[in-house]
Amino acid sequence: AHRVIFSSEALRDQWIGAGLERGRTAVVPGAADPARFADRAQGARGARGDGAVGIVANFSEREQPDCLRALVRLLPERRFVLTGLGWRQYALLEDMLAAPNFGWRERPAGGDPAAYEGIDVIVSLDRARGTATPLIEAMMLDAVPVASATGAAVDLIAHGANGFLCDAGAPASEVAALLERALTFEGDVRGSVVRHDWDALASSLADD
């Protein structure tokens, strides 16, 4: 039988509970090239705080755009940079663009280190996450994640150790407090995800 691949441990556990054999499963939260997404800090960790809060996602209501808009207004002294396609569908985009601390780069989300240029923190409020490749890419660039505790984010992020987790649907005030903690976080983020490369993904997909 072929190996069954899941994007998170929680999803795999659900199927194992229903009778699926664990030995024929693997968890693949996503992957990125550590050389392409190289550590920007170059040994200078601890200098976070001047960079932007990044949002790398194509538009979807599951990304909680109203909460993201609220964050921009709650933290006027912090810069926010959104990268992704389809955001013209969001009825309040022009209102967000009117904020002096917010900018939008209309390009595909993820896949290119330029999508994360200038960010110290990545925020992801996806309510129904599948794979978490953009999170892995950002974390390989040593950006601190603040993410909803959904899907693969729970497997990638140890709260307080390499990033921060919040409940899906958490109020913007709670997320804002975590963003402030992330912007002064001094730990190693890249080292916690560098193993999630394409070789590891291929090994997970290979049958025994």
C-alpha cells in the first residue's frame, strides 16, 4: 500500500483513531530550500524590531482580513506589509491602504524570498490551514511567526520558543500583544525549521 501523507499531526491522529495504520503514514507540513531562503540575520539575532510585520497570503476570508485590518490600526507605530494576490476582492482594502503604516505588494504569496523582504515577523491567521510552506519559508529567513493554532502551524511552532500561537478567531488585541512579543524575540527561528527541506519531503513521500 502507498504511504498516506498528512499536512499535520492532528489530522493524522484523527485518521489513526479511525483505524489507519500509523506505519503507513507521514506528516509533511511543507518544505523550502534552506539555501534559497537563507538566514538574513547572519549571527546578528536580537536586532529585531525595526522590520515590518509581514502577511504573506493570497486573499481568502479564512485569512481573517478584518482582524488583519484591526491589527494595522491597533499598532500604528508598526509597519505592515501584505504580499499576495486577490486582495482587491476585500471590500475594505482601500481603507487599509489609507493607513500610513500599511503597504501591499501584489504578487503571488510565497515561493520567492522577495515576498518576505524587510519583515521581522510573519502573521498568519488562517482558520483552515493545509500545508504551511509560507510559514516555513519565512521562518527559514529567521522571521518570527505569529499564527493561529491550526493545521501544520502547531507542528512547526512551539509557543514562546520559536514563535507564538493564538486560537483561531482570537481577538485582534490578543494577536497584537503577541506581535509585540515577536518583534523583540531574540531566539533562533531558522534552526527550528531548516530540516523541512525538499530532501526531507521526498523521503517522507517515498514508500518503504
